[in-house]
Amino acid sequence: MIEVIRLNGQRYWLNPHMIEFMEELPDVTLTMLSGKKVVVRNSPEEIIEQIVAYRSRLGITKQEL
């Protein structure tokens, strides 16, 4: 799980494997595979760094097919 911070300051954890895509609209919006959207304060770079660290901890270092 990675930690994100919602616009209201609430900490929230989500499974990064469930993120379909990320947009800046201008707030960073994560669209999950379920279609749910999560708007966060985190920068795209911060989220990507957390995803890379999470996958590294799991031993996933190559792109999945």
C-alpha cells in the first residue's frame, strides 16, 4: 500500500496496482481500475517514487506484461 493525502488532509492508503492512470486537472487525480477517482495533494513524482519503492519491496523490478 502507498500513502496519499486527500485534499482535506486525510491520510489514505491504496493499492498501487489498482491505479489505472494519474492526471493533473490541476489537482492530481488517480483513477482506479474500478473507475473510482481519488483526488490527492501528493505530486505525481511523489506518487511514482512511492510506487517504485513499494514494488521494489515486493521484489517486482521488471515491467509486467
